Amino acid sequence: MKSDSVTSVLIVGCGWVGKKLGQYLSDKGYKVYGTTRSEQNFSEIKEHNITPVKLQLPIDKIQNIELPKVDSVVISISPGRGENRNTYPEIIRQLGELWKETNTQVLMYSSTGVYGNAKGKISENDLSPDVNSSNVICAAEGTLKKLLSDSVILRLAGLYGEDRHPVKYLAGRTDISDGDAPVNLVHRDDVIEATEVMIKNKVRSEVFNVCSPVHPKKSELYPAIAKRLELDEPEFLDGGGNGKEISSDKIQKVLHFDFENADPLNFKKL
């Protein structure tokens, strides 16, 4: 059951995670709003019991943005690619401005890609949000934290779910480097459940990695999943054993969070 004092949530960005999050929260009894850039998406969003709100960012005048007043906000938008990627910190800044004078709980989905090519076991303490970082994800985190010091950053590992898996992009390929590298993935359902834990417990001023605690090697995981999905198995070269391994110890210890899909090798459905 949800906390009685938390009744409404706004999801900024109703994509692959956002729509499922909204449906999950709605089923739990929350009043859920969700933004989209186009009214053409309204009907699909409504199918997930989410009240749609049109929002196009960046915008010339923040004063022109009208959003419902809610208890919690989940920013679920990606930095994109190419030149559009550079506007990501500005988009996050505009969102932060909307709630800096309020008591709204604001959570932001970030990415473990923020750690770049780091090696070994990586915790949240290895990198702080930095508005001046050349990494747009880290800069966006820093931008939000500068405006909302009590915001929560959730650094998500590579996403997969019952209808999506990164093995599809590797199927049939050969001579893929770093076959011994640990895999950092997280199931969409675990992201959604972790988010509700944050909302229910009114978490503030934190940074959490959200990554499955079991890290099989690339050369173990992807051929096995490809076989189950009847795809051509990818072939890997040795190396990469010292690659980054994202630690989720903090969220497990601080919030007693248990990953339902702890081992990506156990993935059986698509």
C-alpha cells in the first residue's frame, strides 16, 4: 500500500519505462500524470491509467509551462543522441526551476553511463554530480542538484524487460571485444519497484545506483540469452575482466531493497 500522505505523481517522459511506471503506480492507488511532447500520444498514455499532459522542452519561457501540482515528480527522459544531447542539462535546469520553490519530491532517472570507462567495482561515491562536467549526464545531475539539493538521482544500469533485451543488437556478431567484462543490467520491473520505494519512503538528497547485483560475463550472458530467444549467438574475444562493475550495495542496505531479477542470466521471457 502507498503512504496515505502521498497521493499524486508526475512522470516527465512517458517512454518505455515511464508508461509502465505510471500503470504500476496507478494500480497502487496513486493519482498519476505523465508528460508527452505530442497530443498524438494521449490515447496510449491514457491506456496506462495516466492523465496525459503536453510538455515540449526546452522552452523559451519557463513561465509558460503549466503542470499539475503533485507530491512527487519522476524525471524519466534520456539525453538523446547527437547534437540534441547537448541540450539535456538545459532541459533538466528548466525542470528544476519549476520545483525549486516547492516541497515536491523530485527524482531523476540518470544512467550508470555517467561513470564512463571506469574500472573495477563502482559505487555512488566514485563520482558526484557536477554541473561543470564534460559528461552531459553528470552535468545534468549537477544542474538538478544545484537547484534542488534534496533531489534524488537514480543511476540506472542497462535496461531490459519482458519485451526488450540488448542481446538483439549483438545477435550473430563475431569478434566482440571484452568478453570477460562484467555485465551491468537492470530489469525494468526492478527500476519501477525501486522508484515506488523512494516515493513511499519520501527519500530525499540521495544518489543511488540501480543495477542487478549479479554480474555475469558478457561471454556468458549474451550467448545464453540469444540461444533461449532462438537468435544467432554472438561470439566474444577474451579481455575486459577489469571492466566496471556497478555496485548496488547502497540501495540494498539503506532501503532494504531486494532485486526481483537479481541475476540477468535468469531472464527467460521476451
